[in-house]
Amino acid sequence: MEMRNADETTLEEVADGVYLGDLAIGCEASVKYWRIDPGATLPPHRHHNEQIGYVLSGSLVALVEGEEVTLSPGDCYRFPSRELHGAENRSSEPAVGIGVLAPPRERPDWGDESSS
């Protein structure tokens, strides 16, 4: 068994104010810990991975195929494979959550809407 605590996870800044860290990586899926600082934007992108996530704290506006959806603590979401999505933190507090990607995903190529 492998175990990692989110508090001990190294976060990498993948875009201005957007941080990702690996919690677990398996053969079929991976779990990411994410934080988006106030005023930061997760650039719109798409990938072949299905993505399911959960907001732990803070709030975000998800940008999904041109529509806006507010995500708050306790909200769970799913982006099907290849769906164009991003997010903005329009609040004054960091937004924090976890995301599961299947199959596992390496470091994203933010800003490239055609990224795999």
C-alpha cells in the first residue's frame, strides 16, 4: 500500500497561481491535489482523460464549453474526455480540491486547447 498526506504533497505551479500535486498514481487512474489562488485562472484546455473532482474549500467558476458553473465546498464535478474546461477563482480565498483522472495524467500543457 502507498499513502501520501495532502499536507505533505509537493505542489508545482503549472500556471500563474494554479498548483497541482500528485497524491496517488496508479495504472488506471491518478489523484491530484489542486489549489487555485484568488484571481488566478486555470486556462481552458481539453484532454483525453475523464476527470472527476471534489471541492474541499473556497469557490471557483468553472468554464465549461463557454458556460460558467459555480463550484463551492462539497461540490463534486465530472468533465468527460475531450470536454473544453477551465476555471477562475473570483473569490478572495484559495480554492482547494482533489481530482481523479483516468487514465493517469502527466503534467498538463496548459493553454493548448488541443493538448492530449
